[in-house]
Amino acid sequence: MTDSPEPPSTQREVSPLWPSFWSAVPEEDRAPIRDVLAELLGRGVILGNEGSGKELFLLIRDHYQLHVADYLAPLGLELIIDDEAMLLQARPRTETCQLMGHFTRDETLVILTLWRIWDDEQASRTAAAVIISVDELWNKLKLFFERIEPPEKTQIDAVLTKLKRHRLLRTHKPEGMTLPGEMQIEILPSLARVIPFDDLEAWVQRAALCQPLPGDPVSPDPGA
């Protein structure tokens, strides 16, 4: 007498590719959920308003919020679902966040500057999207970090490329663009959350760590 095959639920529980506590997840939803987790752990953000991101966004928002949140929790990450911007984000929790340690000095300065620009725009509510040029970003860097020589615009371009990979911003070339400084940067809501500042004062304290003390020589190389 042959043994009867295991019921599907048992097969799910022992699958080495699937958490046992998600045994009730239907087979057809497993692959897209894996895609979501891979994107969140690799890039930090899924944009639901481009490409296949919409289907993934809706799947998690409507059916698997708790599943993904439970998976991310032991990693010190929390799941953010932004309906207005249509994005999913894995954000380091404040008490465990060491995210800034993964960025170079130039990258840190650019991120802090973009965060401040975003926060200022949200306070004034002047536009739905926050879009600036590379030239405007460079000028804001000089304004916010007056005791540091800002990165060259070629260095800023490399930083922006990295931040685009993590879906913290988009860049657009306006029609008739002739100079690199004219390129447009759209700051995404995901960047505003990538560093968990509670308020502007917390930003000021963090930004102060990047600058030399008054009386010290101006740093010519922020990446040193």
C-alpha cells in the first residue's frame, strides 16, 4: 500500500523557499511576493506608478501588508505603504538605523540637502511634486553647508545615479537641455523617509556633524 500524497498545506509548510508561517499564501502569489521582498531588500523602494510596480503595490497593499511587515521586522525594517505616492518602502527603524554609515561624505551631503529641500517644500505646500535642477541643488549645498566646499557637479551626477538605483529620486532632461546643471531632479517621498528625522531640529543636528567647527579651515574635499 503506497502512502497518499501530502496535502498542499503540508507541502507549503516544509518548502525550503517559503516561510512556514506563510503557509496559507496561494501558490500564484508567491513569486510576486518574492519579487517584492527582493526589491525592498535590494533597492529599498517599489514605485507603484511605473512598470510592473503597480501590480506589486496593489497586491501587497490589499492582501499582504502584515506578511511583508512580519518578514521585515527581524531585519530592523518597517514597511511603509504610501497610497498617495503609490510606493512601498522598507525603512530602517529609528532605533536600529545606521543607514548614513553606508554613504560617502558626498552622498550624505546630497541626501541631507535633498531632504531639507523636500521638507521646506512640504511646509510651504507650493507644489505636489518637488523638482529642482542640478544647479539649484548645488546652490543649496553651498547654502546649507557653507563651511564645506560642495562636491563638483560631476561628483553630484554620480551620487544622483546611486540614489536613482535606490528609487529615492528621478531625473529628467528638459527639452532643449544643453548643460548638465539644467537636468531636473524629482525628489520622491521615499527619500524623505530614508533618514528618520522627527523634525527640522533633528536634521540641523545631523547636518552639523558634517561641517567643521567655526574657526576650522574650510574643508576642500567633502569626500576625504
